[in-house]
Amino acid sequence: MRHGKLGIGSLLGVSIALAGTLAMAPASAAVTPDTATLSFDCGSYGSGTATLTATQNGTDATISVSTSAITSPIDIGANSVTSQLTLTKNGSDTTVFSGSSNPEIPAGGAVSTGPLTGTVAPGDQLEGSSLQVEVLGTTATCNATSPQSPGPFVF
């Protein structure tokens, strides 16, 4: 009988240790990958690479965009760029992330915008297809010329 009590005690101790280890483990990322790149062609405004950085909190998601495809000819103040990032959703639909948030951009500097906000559902796969940026009444539309690497965002 004593041997049986030792087995139950050991099992209980291992269970408590395992529970404590799981509780201390870091939470997995809600979106993978969290950063991706793709190439854009912005017509007369130029072309280049964009880096997209995504985060998720429940059904709310944000994507920040930093691109060498568009540079500013003048200084641009913070929060004065309006952007819309259109993404292919699950291979056939589209969804739009939008916002008017940006850091200060010096003359000649690359345009960064975001976080752009949107809504996602579990399992959504999003891949950038176009970016529209409006600065001081001028709109540049950029179309993706490469697939997103390392692949679409999966929420």
C-alpha cells in the first residue's frame, strides 16, 4: 500500500511541475509570419520593396508599412499620410487595412505608414496586393509585383 501512495504523490508532483512550466511558457504569436516583404510598382512615383509588419489582438489587426518605393520630396509631418493597404484574403476575396498614422518623414526619406487597422478572423490568410498613399492631396497607387515573402500572414 505504501508503494501506491508514493506513486500517486509522484504523479501529483509531476503534474504540478508540468502545469507550472506550461503557465510560464511564452504565448505563441497570433499572426505568422509577423514580418514580410514584397515589391511594389508605384508608376511615376517609383518602385521598390516594402516591409509589412503585422500584429493581432483578437479580431483586430494592424499592419505597418515601410517602403523604399515612395520617397517624399519634402518634409512630411507625423500623422499626415492617409494609406490603404489592400490584401488578398484567403486567395480570392480582398480586405483593406487603412489609417492616417505615420512618423515624421524628412525630405528624401522613405515613406512609412501605420499602423493601418483592419479586422481578421481565425485562419485568415492575407497577402499584400496594392498600397494607396495620399500625401498633401497627391495619391500614389502601388501594385505588388512579387508575392509576399516568406508568405501570406496567417491569423
